Amino acid sequence: SETLHNLAKSWDWSADGHKLTMHLVEGAKWSDGVPFNADDVMFYWDDEVMDPNVSPLNGATQETFGVGTTLKKIDDYTVEWTFKDAFPKQHLYAMAYGTFCP
């Protein structure tokens, strides 16, 4: 089966399998008309996943993504995950099935 996108139009893996770069769809908007971009992904990461005082939606915790995983904004429509383990399938499955994934 093939992985399909929602808010990421494409993604690329680094050769060593530790970095996943996601290129977000341009033109997506929230229900109030505000554009969706990398700042929204970073807000979710910082305020939902990384904040230990928040009860995460659908189990989106640091452990879900793998302890030590980081997320960085590259530009308005690009984010980059860095994983401790190469090609961390268990974490990617969690991202794809409701936890969070653009």
C-alpha cells in the first residue's frame, strides 16, 4: 500500500534515515480562513507533544515520536524531524494513524 498525504504534499528521507523533511501544502486554511503553515506544526509540537503538562490528543507524546526526536521549521512550508533511530517505523505508524502527521 502507498502512504498518502493530507497537509504534506511530499516528504524526503535523509540517506541515513534519521531525518524526515516534510513539504507542506500551500494554500490550506483553517476553518476561520487563516492559512495553515509550518508555524502551526511547530505550535502543535511545542505546545501539545513536548509540554508535559498537557494531556495529549490521541496519545501524541514524546514517546510516540521517539524520545530525542526533534522538529525544526525550515521555512513557512517545510519542517524537518530528526529521529534517534533510522527509519523509525513504529513512530511513523503512530503519526499516520491519528496521532499527528501533516
